[in-house]
Amino acid sequence: MVGVLGGIASGKSAVAALLAGPDGVVIDADRHARAALASPEVVAQLREAFGAGVLDADGAPDRAAIAARVFGDPEAKRLLESWIHPAVRDRMRAELDAARAAGRGPIVLDVPLLLENDAHHGLVRECDFLVFVDADAAERDARAVQRRGWAPGEVARREATQLPLETKRARARYVIENRGALSELESAVGEILAAEGVRR
């Protein structure tokens, strides 16, 4: 199993998909978090704790409004995570167990807070190795603005609540520089898989 580390909008998901290849499995924590956030139980908790302003016109969670509410308020962030993270951990573990039972691989963890939450999920010690995806801060901020609709500076604001990127980079066995074309990422991933003796 491989864990992918890196900053926000660094290209972790693209690298995870390349590492997994067509026969592997990417365990995507963000996908599970979106599902948990949309559950009726969490929607009710959101409404009660934060008001209807964090829901859209259809009564579904408004991710932008929720982010604006919790990222400036540590207590609100902890409260939201107490609702979301246990469900995400359960969903990831179920997907991991199913992939292993089916003999699928490589299994790749695309988990933004992989190191931060390891005390709860214990997935890092199950990884054969970690890969850090590096990209310029300005480029990552521009990607988040363009692709996610975030305000400039939002990447740095959110990352201030996480482990420093230098710490994540130091934990990784491999570093991939994501500053060029997709073909360069493919080549870098191929070199890692070859070095680890991973066959598809």
C-alpha cells in the first residue's frame, strides 16, 4: 500500500491515480468525506450547530459556506471533524478490506490528513512507502482559485491548520516534483514503481 502526501492542489490525486494504474485502487478520503457530509444525520447536525446558512437552497451542505464557517473557528472545525472523521475512517477501512480481499493492487491512499490523523486510523504503518508530491505554493494557490473557486490565499490559510509541508516531505521515501506536463508525472511514477518492484 502506498500513501500520497503533499500540499493542497499539489496534484496528489493525479499521482495517486497513476500509482494505482488501471487494476489498482485509490482510496479517496475526500470522496468519503463528501458522502459523510451529505448524510441526513450530519445535515441535521450542521443545521442545529451552525444554522441554515451552511446549507444550500435544496437543504444540502454548502461546502464553501461550511469552510468559511469552520476554518476561522478551531472549535467549530473540531466539532465538524467529530461528525465526519469517524465515518470517513469506517468507509476507508471497509474499502481497504474489500480491495485486499479481492486481491487488487496497488492500493493507494489519497488522504489529505494521512499523517495528522494517523493516531486514529493507523494507516501510515500499513503503507509500504510514502510519496510526497511537491509543487510551487503560488501555482497551488492558482489551481485552487481556478478549479475549486477558492479565494486567493485560502490554500495557505487551510494549510496553517495542518502539519508543515516540510514535515510531510521528510516522512516520504520519494518526492515527485509536479511542475511540468502529465508525461513527466507518468515518468516519475514509473520510476518509483520500478524501484519498488511493483508490477501491474
